[in-house]
Amino acid sequence: MPVEFEGMARVSEPLVAIENVNKHFGELHVLKDITTTVAKGEVVVVIGPSGSGKSTLCRAINRLETIDSGEIRIDGTPLPAEGKALAQLRADVGMVFQSFNLFAHKTVLENVTLAPTRVRRASTSDADKRAMELLDRVGVANQAQKMPAQLSGGQQQRVAIARALAMEPKLMLLDEPTSALDPEMINEVLDVMVQLAKDGMTMIAVTHEMGFARRAADRVLFMADGQIVEEATPTEFFDAPKSARAQDFLSKILSH
């Protein structure tokens, strides 16, 4: 009988289904029989030591990394290999990276409107209006006409989140979105992520920010050595981790 976690949406087909996924980089087995699901509206935070496979798993979900075996389904459909179907999938799955990946030669507004006008065929006026709403939502509407280099790291990452949201994705993947930021900028990005979670966005976030996991996650996946060692609610995981590996990880992280 499947475990039901508090706050999980009850749906017959999960938005993301990952079954027996394996991935190698040469001799290195980085994902080992990964199986899990993410329900629509659920916020799943993936944590674990460096090199545990967290980012590889995140990138595999929109096929930025291919897998060797197993299956990943989004909304019931297996990940397409290439072509238009893969482009459509990526349009439906927003991705926010460690580095902001903004187009340096375009303004903030142009960065946010580019994909909706080219991929979704939105009119310029509609795309501009939506972009300004999203920039306001993440607190940088007053930066719309600036170039990315004129913004702080925290502002650039918030623009990157707005850019992903502009495609109205079914799912947001966040791969350590605060790891490249100065400490004083981390909270401004985390606050945006917490608000997205409250607004019902389905999210898979790889992060070292334990406070975000406690505040916003419906479920924590703890990975180590390419495996999901533990899955639990934040309260269960942080207050009573079951595995020795998780206990050791938390004792090191939380003692600092």
C-alpha cells in the first residue's frame, strides 16, 4: 500500500513517475535503481551529500541527461528521445540552474519574453504583460529594462525563476538554485521558492538549504551514493531520520 504524505495531492497518475532508473558516467554508477513519484501540487526537496546523484536525477527528468535504463514519465507520457516532442516536454517543465543562464545581450524583460513568443507563439504585448506580472511577483519589476550584468546574483536568479514561470510549466525543477549566491542573497530567492510552493506549483528542488526543506517541502528525498536512502515528511526526516547515513549527514550539516 503506497505511503500517503500529508499535503500530497491525491491523483491516480502522478505528474512525475520514475521507475528503476539507472545512469552511468563511464565506470561511475551515479543513479542506482531510482524509483519515486511526484504528485501534482507536491513539493519534493532532494538533499544529500555532494556526488550522491541529486543533480543528475534532476537533469534526467527533462532529459538534459539521458538514462541508461528504467523509465521517467511526465503526466503519464514517457520522456521523448528527441525532436518536437522533447521540445514540448521542456516547454512544460521549467528549469532553474545553479548558474542563472540569462542571455547577457538581452534585457531582463527580453529574457523573460523570449520563449513565450518563440515557443508558445504569444503576442509581444501579451508576453510583455505576463513578464511584467511575473517580474513583479519575484520582486524585480523595477529591473525590467536592465541587462543581467547590472543585477545582483539574487536578482538574476529571481529573473531566471520568472523566465521559467513565463512558460506556465506543469513542473518546476530547481537544481541548487542558491548555491552560487552570496549568503545575504540566498533568502530573497528562497522566499520566492516558498511562495511558489504555497501557490501550488509542483516542484522538485535539489538544495542544501535545510530551512527551505523544513518550510516548504511536502516530502524530503535523501540521496547518497546514487540511491534514494530515505523518503519522509520534513518533520519525520529532520526529527527522526531512520537510516544511519541520514543521521550522519544531518549531524554534520546541522552542527554548523
